[in-house]
Amino acid sequence: MGPETASVTGHDVTTITCICGNTVSQDGLIQANSRGVPIAGGDSPVPAGLAPWPEDEDLYTLCPRCGRVYRDAVIEETGTAPVAFQVDVAAGPIAEAIKAHWNLSS
């Protein structure tokens, strides 16, 4: 059995429907780094709790509802959205980074 795979339209990361059912228009999806930490969109200095924009531009998409993380390059290249890994979004540094991300977005 292969990895879990989310639904995606075309090769567009903004159209992911996470395995848990979340989408951009529901609870939102967040750009993250290769550890699943939400990234700051070019802000300098980087707000506490968020990761800087990756120098290698290796972007991921984090579902803040369930913690599944998808690698953007795979989606853009193949048009499929396999789960790369999963993080804990209920507690700890990822949960705090999600809060910091939403505070910047509001």
C-alpha cells in the first residue's frame, strides 16, 4: 500500500483537498518548510515561531487541521499530492507557529 494521497486539481497546490477534508477555503492551508514549520512570506525579521523562507525554495503545504504535509514540488511536477509526513498541530512548536501565522494573516 502506497502513501496517503490527497485530491488535487491539475498541478496547483492551492487546490489540495487534504485527506481530512480541509481546503484553502475551509480552515486554510499554510506554506511550510521541510520540517512542517509555517514560513514567513519574506518578512524581515522573521516573526517569532515562524521559519524563514527556505533558501532552496523547497516549499511544503501544511494542513493546520490534521498536520499532514505535502511537498509542493511533487504536486507541481506530477499532479498528485502524496502525504510527505505529518506533524503535531495540537501542541508544541508547530501549533505555536500556526497561531503566529494566523495572527500575521489577520
